[in-house]
Amino acid sequence: MLPPHRVVVAAFPGVELLNVTGPAEVFSVATRVAGSGGPGYTVRIATARGEPVTTSSGIRLMADLSLDEVAGEVDTLLVSGAVRVRDQDVEPVLDPGIIDWLRAVGPGVHRLGSVCSGAHLLAAAGLLDGLSATTHWRTAARLAADHPLVSVDPDPIFIREGRLWTCAGIASGMDMALAMVTEDNGPGLALATARTMVMYVKRAGGQSQFSVPLARPADPGDPIDDLRTWIGEHPAEDLSAEALAARLHLSVRHLSRLFRRRTGTTPAAYVESVRIEAARRLLQDSTHTLPEIAALSGLGSVESLHRAFRRRLGTTPAAYRRRFH
């Protein structure tokens, strides 16, 4: 009988309850579905001193061990996130103790992941530098602004970069956990787990967590937000940096600086996200052919459509249509 796969979920005061319990439940159900002698998981919750913590919902969460007691080989370490709401703005909670602990233990973990704004903790510990990552759409721009070495994509529900996994949070943490079960034990156990939990069999990591134009609330009268709206309405137009800069009577360099400050990403990356979203809507909701979709979405050719889907979503347009049409 194989030894159980060790999962530790790090939590702290104010954490979102489902960020912790959602993935934990997926691993627990997978273990029960596998049955005696099958591949299984042990899940432990770790807090600073092994103390109970009060979650954002007010429910107290019991811990199994302290951070210092997370010893030996940990197969999967998940870091949950928490946010504060101030004047209708949402900001991630950056727990210094968790960050220092991650710097020490993160490099030695076989698989490391964050749930929701937990990506901010991984980034603050320097563990996401040079990688692509996602987080909840409401804090994605902050993550990009605070950590320019991290390539932030606010669109997918989860992203895997080698041993590093990040997800949009809340319910998407369960999708990420199902993908981990697939990686560990194959699609059969993940399918049976999803059916037992009455979940969608497996949402692909490339499925959008939120509409790209709405990923950051618009500010009426802001020229960058007006430009974002126009881009979303005209994906097939010339959306080169030069054309966008000319539209606002700015230099390309000045536009890029303002755009990144406002959105947390570059004009080119934003345009590609909008065009991919347009293509996905057409794949889901229309009967247009792939050449027609490539033209209508502004991606140009079927080859460009395929490259964009492979690079950003890890799938093909045809496979995406089969799953979501």
C-alpha cells in the first residue's frame, strides 16, 4: 500500500473559510473514493502556533499543528488567502509570519500552491518571480503592480508553472485540487471525486474566472478605462500599441506606463486577453468556423488562434468548444 500523500494547508486569522476547506474536502473525498489500499491523502491545517483562527465568515477553524511543526517531506503545501475591504477597495492580507515561513520552507516543497489572494504571500516570499500566476480578479492588478517580476494573468481559474500552482480562489481552489488529484492518480479518480461532490467534472484551467473588461472596475472619465471599454467593443480593430497611443494622443511609452499603472498589465497583454475572451465566447455561443472566429476576435488567422489558446489556456480551440459549447 502506498503511503498517503501529505497535504498541509497554511491558514491565519481572517482567511476565507472555503479557501481552506474546499481543497481539503476534495482531497478527503478522493481518499474515500479510492478506498482501502488505494492512493490517499492526509490533510493537515497549520497556523502560526497551532492555535484556532477565526475566518472571514466568523467561523473558527481548528488547526492540527503549528508552522514550526510542519516537518519532514510535505508533498503539497497550499497557502490560503485573506482580503480586507477598505472604502470599497479590496486589498490582500500580508501576514509577515506566513511570508517568512514560506521563504524558509517553500523551496523544499514538492508541490506548492496558493488559493485566492494567497498568491500575494507566495510573491512576497519571492517564490513566483519569473513565473506566470493568477489570483482573484479583484486583487490581480495589485499583485502585478507590487511584483513586476511575476507575470500576472487575471483570467484563468488556475495556472500551473511546474511545481507552482496558483488559482483564482474560493470555489476555484476545488478545481485546482481536482487537477492535482488528476496529476497524482489519473483522471479516473478525479472524475469519481467530482461526481461524488456533485461538481462539474473538471473545469479546465483555461476557463475564465471573470470577464476581462470587468476584471478591474471602470472609472468613468478615466482615459485608460475609456480605452479599455473601446478595446472590448472592437477586438478586430488595429489594436497595436501605436494605434492605441495615437487614439489617446500619447506616446507609446507614456501609454504603456499609464496602462500598467491602472490595470497591472501591458496594453499588448490586455489586448490578447480581450481577443481570447472574444474567441471563447464565439466558440461557446456560435457556430462560426475557426477562420471566422479568428477574424472576428482580432486574432487574425487560425494559426494565431491556436497559438494563443495553447499559450494562454493550454488547450486548442476545438477542444475548448467541445468542452464548453
